[in-house]
Amino acid sequence: MAEVSASVPSTEEDPLLIETKKRVADAFDTFDHESNKTVDVREVGTIVRSLGCYPSEADLADIITEVEEEEPTGFVRYEKFEPVLCRILLERRYQPANEEQLLKAFKVLDVDKKGHLFKEELTKAIKDEGEPFTDDELSEMWKAAVQDGKQLFMYHDFVPSMLEESKVTIT
């Protein structure tokens, strides 16, 4: 598991740092329902992913440990969250997989080289290996990915749409 550092370069004039801090603040504020510069710890993963970072569950647990209070309260304060997330963004950590990597992964599952996977095949692979998916996440994926009535997952068609939805740039 990767260690997450909370130190951020001190050059406040740096336009990239200023823009990164603004993005982090905007994402955090979206989930700060009480407007008191805190968010529920359960929202941290959603906030991190909304910023274009896709850590594993283990890495996310490390991030949460880094941003939580020493005595966990169930909430994360912005002043602890901002430096950690700015560092992650500026280091370009937890970037999504590229098209080639995703296609390669699906091809490994497609042992018969059909160019598609049956819904049952992919469901089994998702539930048996890798990062856990909730039933809601699987349901949403099937709505977007499986051709109506055919129960086929055409990964060559789906991968570009996955990447299009996850594009986030730091400029």
C-alpha cells in the first residue's frame, strides 16, 4: 500500500497549485452539506474519484487514514483533506487505466477470442477477482454496457465510452 504524504509545495503563486486547490475545494464543498468545512468520511472515495483519481480500496483506506483525525469522528476536515488531495493530484497518482490496458484486461477474460463477454462471465470475474463492486454499481454498469436483450458485453465498444466518462485534466 502506498503511503500518502500531506506535504504540499509552499509556492502559493504557482498557478497549477492554485487551480488544484480550487478543484479540491469545489469537490469538497459539494459534499459539505452543513457548510462547516467537514464531510462524512464515507464520501471521501466519491470526492477523490470526482477529481479523476481512481485508487484501489486499499489505497483509499490509506488516504482516509491520512485525512482523518487521530481519534476518528466519522468526519474529515477540509484543512486536513486539501494538502493530501493536492499532493495526489499534483503527483498525478491513481490515474485511470488507458484504452490499451482495459482492452488487454477484457481480452484475458475472453478466452475464446469472441470479441465479447456474456454478462454471466463478466459478473463472475468481477465478483471473484479484483476490487469489489456493489450490486448498485454492477446494475449501473449493465445498463450502460450490455446490449439490450442479448446479455452481451461488447468490450471493444464499451471501453472508449468508459474512458470518455472518466476524462479529467489538470491544467
